[in-house]
Amino acid sequence: MKLDRRTFIKGAGAGTAGCALAALPGSIAALGSVTVQGSEESIASSCEMCSTRCPISARVVNGKNVSILGNKKAKSFGGAVCARGGAGHSLLYDKQRIVKPLKRVGERGEGKWAEIEWDEAYSLIAENLNKIKVKHGAESVAFSSKSGSLEGHLFHLAKSFGSPNTFTHASTCPAGYVVAAKAIFGGKIKRDLSNSKYIINFGHNLYEGINMSETRGMMNAQMEKGAKLVVFEPRFSIVADKADEWYAIKPGTDVAVALAMCHTLIHDDLYDKDFVAKYVEGFDEFAKEVKNYTPEWAEAISDVPAEDIRRITHEYAAAAPHVLVDFGHRSSFTTEEFEMRRALYAANVLVGNIERKGGLYFGKKASNYNKFAGETVAPTLSKPGVKNLPKIEAKRIDMVDEQYSMLWSSGGIYQTILDATLDAVPYQLHGWVMSRTNPMQTMTDRARIVESMQKLDFVVACDLYITESAAYADVFLPESTYLERDEEIKDKSGKNPAYYVRQRVVDTIGDTKPSWQIWKEVADKLGQGEYFPWENMQTLQMFQVNKDVKLLDKIKRDGWVSYGKPLMLREPSMVNTFVSEYPNAITPDEDSTYASHLSFKTPSGKIELSSNKVEKMAPGRGVIKYREVTMKKADELFFIQGKVAVHTNGATQNVPILANLMSDNALWIHPITAGHMGISSGDKIRIFNDTGSEEGHALVTPGIRPDTVFAYMGCGSKNKELARATGKGIHCGNLLPHVTSPVTGMNLHTTGVKIAKI
Ligand SMILES: Nc1nc2c(c(=O)[nH]1)N[C@H]1C(S)=C(S)[C@@H](COP(=O)(O)OP(=O)(O)OC[C@H]3O[C@@H](n4cnc5c(=O)[nH]c(N)nc54)[C@H](O)[C@@H]3O)O[C@H]1N2
Ligand SMILES: Nc1nc2c(c(=O)[nH]1)N[C@H]1C(S)=C(S)[C@@H](COP(=O)(O)OP(=O)(O)OC[C@H]3O[C@@H](n4cnc5c(=O)[nH]c(N)nc54)[C@H](O)[C@@H]3O)O[C@H]1N2
Ligand code: SF4
Ligand SMILES: [Mo]
């Protein structure tokens, strides 16, 4: 298939935004004039406009602006940034960004703030947290942050303080696919999209929910290599628009189609028997289970025609092993995400695409890669370990049930903060320290979050803006933006080892600090300074590189360093290249692969299509199975969401350039559904269910199923501090019920709603 670049880039619909400028206390506007100072030479660093954290190359131009480009050395990212990445300067100099610590002076959420010095902020935090600790125990304070460098420092503070309750965005984003991968493969697995010849996509929104290297990978496969793309999506997304075939699947029924594919692979004798015999445990039980999951059965559930499921599966098997069923990223389409992800993984396992080009593979970090090479191809980094941290006896508030034992404790089940705060389940929380997270937009059931934040004794928020969630804090700590700070070296290994680093590009504006420094200084005030023995980020980086100054210089100069040749253990051409490059490399098997070295960190050491471990954790779930779920009431429509190319989650709606590109998220409604209610595009509508009620605008489009409505997430902010975003569009989190899924702990992003014309 050929796509020309212009049609390819044709983007999503966008609205416009007016920019109300308010001189909030603590904002840049309150500073008066701001000058642009920083490096005129390009600095290699990393983006933080979303958590993909692409390598960038940035510099100050003529003392007037900051140019942000992709780092050309990072080839898999295409040496480019996306629209949000290019808009970093607009965040940096946004007059509404907060650049001075604040304390609340009115009621929680009332929007009355006073500027304070950092030392006063730290004293307030130390005094209140210590008070809670003495009265209720350290465990009654929760700490939450998006994962990344920021998380590491905050959670280290939590541990030194003595609380086990640390949470990332895990249960709102990756926990589904990660827990399912742990169950089947024993750990996370990656996809080699760029080399794939046939990609089957179940709502992985890569042309809007952008991850530069994967988005580039899929573009490359489609445009350069003629890969076929089949998309199952309830709406006509940009990915659906660029696909060879699109099926408007009924929301939440992906698992049925995936299981019918597995049925077809097994019962039409299309699967890779050698691979299964060698690497798979529990195949017979799985084959028995999928016996009844015929394409006809799946059609009745999903609305995808049986003959297409059968044909697509045959095409997929014929092009194997350089093919993949994309297991997706975010979903939480239903509470049965665990079964859905496992079914998607199983459809890969059956064609034996593991460690094959265009299929799935495990990341090759330095230590592992060097073992294969028989020499040190890539340096390994050290992790600063702090000894003598206080032993924490208290149990976490989440993961209390055995079924959640595959979740990781730094991630956790975020939404259980609400149960612990409002209902003392399993015990009462009294404090919440949050950083780089905006749960009111990104968790579920906004009203319960407001209630929780009002009930707690003390709340701290560290962010760039007074977000909806930060608006309910007692103390606001302004972090420096990513363009103003240094951070640790990070591992970004794919088929070969790679590292990257973040470096400051411009001088700090106003009175902000990087979070590694903030949490270290909070620890000092709390009397826990001994657990933060490093002086600064430079000390930490030197520790990481084991004092190898040359290595640190190289990583800083290039920003992105990768080592060696790409390696997939069962790919003969790659193994041949590898062996000729490294004379001391492990001798390949007779078939010129490292197939005999492929093992899995599961109890059996094999891929577990059915698993005793899972059966023990969650009785009845050992074998992957279809389970019916009720997602909405009979008279409701499915309500689904997704990302838009010009915004990140609930984070960028106030960034001037991006707000100008789009500030409203109309509700997509099918013409038949809209017709019944006399709704036309642009009409004001109410969207409501048992959880909440929102007002918004309609976008009548045939690009959605008649039984489904869709909105881009992140709009409709409800606090006045985010002046460019407030009241614009539909707030998705206000309509989503508070639910926790079995095994994965995921919250729920698909529900039922009714709509009415206003
Ligand atoms: N309804 C609905 N809910 C969803 C989703 C959905 O599609 N629909 N998607 C889910 C997904 S995939 C995810 S990952 C989560 C994300 O949920 P969150 O983790 O809450 O992430 P973001 O909205 O990306 O960003 C959170 C905050 O980080 C702040 N921030 C940005 N840069 C910095 C920085 O350098 N320092 C500090 N301190 N703060 C910074 C932003 O201002 C923003 O307020 O949301 C989930 N929630
Ligand atoms: N521009 C941009 N890029 C981003 C982000 C962003 O906010 N903006 N966020 C980043 C983050 S944190 C993440 S996790 C990734 C997320 O990357 P993705 O998971 O790819 O992103 P979403 O847009 O949330 O994808 C959900 C898609 O599933 C569709 N969908 C809804 N219900 C169903 C269903 O039942 N079945 C099927 N098959 N499809 C369904 C939605 O219409 C939507 O297109 O993107 C990252 N990249
Ligand atoms: S995908 Fe875009 S916003 Fe996200 S890190 Fe990369 S360039 Fe930045
Ligand atoms: Mo995410």
C-alpha cells in the first residue's frame, strides 16, 4: 500500500482557544518581564511533554526563543519531535506557569493562595507530615507520581518517611499489559513494528497517542515496507484511516476476536508446532478452551464478520513469523483487560514470532547483551543503593488480595487512595503528597477525588501549573520544567543497549527547583537527610557511570548513545551479524540462532498459555477465557476515549500554543443516533450517567458506531487557575465510575452514558 506524506499527516479536528491572562500569585506573569537565557549551542536532552521522553536537541535562539528538535542520533525516533514536543518553549514561558511556592490561604479548592519561600514550604510540610506520622503512623500518608526520575526521588522520600503507600499511574495505564505479560512471558515484552509485514491492531492509537519510536516504526512498516495494517476500533481513528482494513468492533469485545483468531490458528492447523512444543506450557488446556471460540461465536459478540476474522487469521499466519498482533498500550476497555491482553499475546505466541524480526522481543540491556557478546560492548550503570532505610511494617492500602500479586509495589492500584481516605479501607489515610500527576483528570470519579482531598489532613502538590488536583492542595511546590533541569541517565535499551540523559537547556525562570532537589530538601527538613547522601545530580550521575568521566561526557555530549548491533535471539541474519562482530560471542545453535538461550522468567521457564501460578493467585483464571461483562445499561451508549495528537492526557490543555490548536473535545456521535435526538454538529448537549454529568458540543460523524460516543480525554478542566482550559469541553473523569479490575488492578475507562440536547 502507498500513502503519500501529505494525506498521512492530515490530522485530527481542532478548535481554537482564547487566551485569558491572569496574574496568578506565583505565576510568571506576576514576575513581570522574563528574559530568555541559556545555551546558544545545541544541548542534547530529553522531552517531557509526554512520558515517552524522546531524545531532543535544544538551544536558545538569539536570546529570544528556544528551538527544540529531535536528537538526530536517536534514529529509531526519526530524529524528530511531535507537535507537543515542539511546543516545549510555550510551556516554559507560559505566563500562567507557577514559579514560586504557594500556600493555601482560603478553603481547599477556593483558589486563594499566598506566595511563600521554599523554606517555609518545607517547614509546613515537615511539621504536618510529622504530626500525621506521630498520631496515625507514617503509612497514613500516600505518595504518588507519574513514573520516571521524579517518581524515584519522591518514593525514596516515602520510604525514608516510613510509608509503603507509593503509586504511579500504573493502574490507569500500563498495568494491564504489563501484568498480562508477566503472567505469560514472565516479564515485559516489546514489539518490532518497523520490521513487521502484517500488523493487527486492537485500538493501539499510535498516530494520535504518539510514541515517537513506535509511531515511526509503524509508519515505516506501512510506508516503506508495504506492511498490511488491519485495525479493530469502534471509531474511525487516524490509525483506522491509514489502515488497509478497519472493523468498527463493539467496545470491549476485542478478547472475543483475539480468542477466535487463536481458535482459527489452532483448529485450521496454522500455528507453529515446533515453537509451541519447545517453548509453550499449558497449550493443551488453552487449545481445549478455545475450541468453542469460533469466528461465528466472536461475530455475535463483536460485530466483526466471522469470514473476515478467519481470512485475516489465515493471511496473518501465511506472513508469519514477521507479523504481530499489537497488544496495545492503554485500554481499560473492560474489567477483563487481563484476559484481553493475554489473548492478544497468545495470538503472537501461536505463530512463533517471539524474538523474530517484525514480532515481539525482550529488551537487551547491557549486562545481558555483553554476556552474549563475550565482551563488554556496552557499559553497565550502577544504581545508588541507600542502606539502613527504616523497615516498614505496615501493609500497603492496595494489593491486599493475592490476585494482585503480579503488580509492582512502586506502581500499585492508584484509585485505592479514595477507598482508604473516604472509607478507611483497609485503613485511614490522612495525607497525600503528589507530584506530576493530575488524578482529577486522569483517575476516575472526579467527585470522589474532590471529596477525598477535602477530607485529608494535609495535601502537597508539585506541578508546573495549579492543575485541578493541585487546586486542592495545602502547599504547592513549583517544579522547574524539563528544559531547566538535569536528571539521571536512563536506560532505553531495545534490540541493543542504549542510554539517554536529560540536561538543562535554559536558566531557571523564577524560583523553581527540580524534584530531585525538592524531595531531598524536604527530607532534610523532616530530619531524614541521612537517606539522601548525594550532593546533587552531578554526584548521582557520576555514581551511575562508576566515576567514568569519559563515559558521562559522551552520554552528555550525544544525549543518546546506543551500543552494538540489533539482536533478536531467533533471527538468523541478526545472530550472524552479531557473531561476526564479536569473536568471543556465544556459539550459535545449528540453525544459526540463539534459540536454545531463549528462556522465560515464569515458574516453568516457558511461555505459559495457561498457568498454575495465575490459578493460585486468581482461582478460575489459570486458562485464558472469555468472560461476559456488563459495561453499560441497556438504554445507554458506550462512552470511550482516546488521546489526541496535540495534547498529552490532562497535562497540556493550558499550554498556550497547544490550547490554540485545540481546547475543546466535541462528543463524536453517529448520524443515526444524533438523528433520533435531533442533534446536529455544534449543538450543545448534556452527557450523563450515575457517576456524573457534563455539558459539551456534538460532532456528528459516521466515524463512530451508532451505539458508541467518543471524546478526546483531558479537556473540561474545572478550576479557574487553568484559565485557557477551564470549562472547555467534556471532562471524561467526571463520567467514569470508580472500579478496580481483577488481577491487573486497572481502573475503568469505558462506561455507559446517556445524551440529551440542551
Ligand atoms: N478518561 C481517561 N483517563 C485516563 C486516560 C484516558 O485515555 N482517558 N489515560 C490514562 C493514561 S494512559 C495515563 S498515562 C494517565 C496519565 O495521568 P497522569 O499521570 O496524571 O499524567 P498527565 O496528565 O500526563 O500529567 C500529570 C501532570 O504532570 C504535570 N507535569 C508535566 N511536566 C511536569 C514536570 O516536569 N514536573 C512536574 N512536577 N509536573 C509536571 C502536568 O502539568 C500534569 O498536571 O491518565 C490515564 N487516565
Ligand atoms: N498525542 C499524545 N500522545 C500520547 C499521549 C497523549 O496524551 N497524547 N499519551 C501517551 C500515553 S501516557 C500513552 S499510555 C499512550 C497511549 O496510547 P494508546 O493506548 O494508543 O492511546 P489511546 O488514544 O488511549 O488509545 C485508545 C484507543 O482505543 C480506542 N478504543 C476505545 N475502546 C475500544 C475498544 O473497546 N476496543 C478497541 N479495539 N478500541 C477501543 C479509542 O477509540 C482510542 O483510539 O500514548 C502516549 N502518547
Ligand atoms: S512523543 Fe512528542 S511529546 Fe512525547 S516525548 Fe516524544 S516528542 Fe515529546
Ligand atoms: Mo499512559
